[in-house]
Amino acid sequence: MLAIICRYRNLTDAHNWWIKEIIQRQHSQPPLNGGASNHIVRSNMNCSEVIALLTRRGCIDLTYSLIPPNHVTYPVASGGLGDVFCGQLVDGTPVAIKTIRVYGGDSHGKYNKRAAREIHTWSKFSHPNIVKLLGLAVYRDCLAMVSPWASNGDLRRYLYRHQSADRCRLSISICAGLAYLHENKVVHGDLKGANVLIAGDGTPMLADFGSSSLRDTTLQFTRTDTQPGYSLRWTAPEIIRGKSGNTTAGDVYSLGMVS
């Protein structure tokens, strides 16, 4: 009985939060006019305008399918530019919610643009060794990415806890995921142990596409001054020395370091 009451309260809180979000969206919804500007994401766009561009290209808005946090939450993982929170859909499904970290005094616009770029790139992938993007959402006033919760954590932690794991099988699966990206003209750009997540059944999946580049795209983004950093241990020497940008060859070097 107590579980039913708690579930009802969660759904009620979610319902009230949805109403508030819908009202805010209606006041800031962009016009559906044509033109080239509807294919460009700019840093001066508000969150609703960015979401409209992404949903028109097939991304699913899960804002109203998330149970909103009713208390202060802290990220369960953090990277160079983003934070990951543990969340839940209204049907009880656990999910990972990734946001781009916003620094005090900065406009949310450029962070929404960075998130939109990653969402648009990520949404094109469908492979068992690539983390699936379930959709986007507004979370903590930021544009966020929603994906299935990987209960086994990342590759480093998984191998620490499962020292008898079949590393050859894991490496082959990671190779398959990277080959899929390269076959689709995508450079990952930040392949490392922390960006390989392990599903509940032990399947490795590539994650974190904030540094990825998609060659063929229907959505353009204005130039961003702040560029993603790199992880020294996994990055090819020519990239560290500034002689090359992210390339498929650089990905293969990183793959060797991961394997």
C-alpha cells in the first residue's frame, strides 16, 4: 500500500510539473515559418526553439515522461563538459540524464547549442554497441539527453568488479560499435574507458558524442568558440601536438588504448 501511495504522489508531482512546463513552452514556442534559419541552431535561441528544430527531425521530447526531481540531486558521473544524473520515467524505467555543465554568468544558449549538436548526432545511431538515445528533455532548466541506465557502469569500473570478464569479447564488441560509426562517416573523437558503458547483460556500448562530428547533416550549427578537450592517455599524438583534428585514425589509436 505504501508503495502505491508513493507512486501516486510521484505521478501527481509529475502532472503538476508538466502543466507548468506546457504553459512556459506555449509562451516561448517559435513560429513554424520556412527559410534557411530553420535549419541553423544558434546560441541566441531559447530552449523551446532548439527543441522545436530537433523534434522536427525525429528526436523525441521526453520532458513530460520524466518524473521531476522533488529534491536536490547530484550527478552520478561527470566529464569534462557534462554531468550525468540518474532519473526515472513515469513508467518506472531508470534512465541516465546528461546535461552540459553551465558555468555561472554564462548564457544557457551556447550550452543548449552544444547539447543540441550532440543530440542531433546521437539520434542518427542504431547499433547494439552504441548507447541508444531515448530522447531529449528539459532538466534543471537545461536541454538534456535521455538514455537507458547502464547498470554496470563504465568499462573501467566493470573490469575492476569483474576481473574474469571476457576481455576479447568486450574488445570485439567495442570494435563493432566504432566500425559502425566510421561506416556512417562519424568520428567519435573521445573514445576512452569512461565512454564505454556496460549494459546489464554485459554488452559494451559506446557513449558520449559531444566531440563527435557528423559529415552529412540536415541541421547546421553556428561556430562555437569553446572546443571539447581531450584525454591525454587515450588521444593520438598528432592530435595532442595540434597537427590534426579528430579523425578516424585518431579513433583507432584510442581504440588500441582502450583495448
